[in-house]
Amino acid sequence: TGIFFRGDSRSGYGYVFWLGGVERNTWGLFARNEGGTDVLDTGELANVQFYEDQPVWLEVRAKGEDIDIALSLDGTDFTSIEHIQDTTYLSGGVGIYAEGGAKTVFNDFSFSQ
């Protein structure tokens, strides 16, 4: 479950930032394209494990080739997870990402430019 950004909903091409889910602390960032999926980075969050019904706030900031991703467990204090520079996609839409039978609830989704 995560965020699809700088994407094209028709082709499915774009960036995806995902979290591993309940009782996991993994995350990943990849780019979907005509050739498949390019994994840009993956990792584990130190001292964080996700539980059912636990709220999580995700933040993606993309400007030019800079992409910054942050996470919060309280909606106020965000911790930077990743900073990457990539020019595969410099524009596109934003959406919700879920795959493989994942279940998720989004209470609030905002976009600013």
C-alpha cells in the first residue's frame, strides 16, 4: 500500500512509494515503465512496526529531479525516509497504490502544487 505519483493512470507508468504493511517495517520506491519495474531503493524503518488500525501519514515532495519521502505516526512529526534524484518522470498524476490483495483505508488525501 502506498502512493502512486508523477504517474499515468492509463499506462500505470510512474513512481510508487510503498509500505510493507501490518507487522512489517519495510518500504520501497520504484518506477514503473514500459520495460517493467525499476527498483530505486528499499529499506527498513528502525524502531517502527505497523499494526492493524494504526494511522500512518505519508508525504511525497517532488520538485524537478528531487524526490523527498517522509513518514509520520502522529501526523505532526515527519521523519525523512528517502531523498533521491531521478529524472524518469518529471510530471504526472497522483493516486493511491495497493496490490496483491492489500487492504487499506485512506481517510484523507491531499495534493498541493
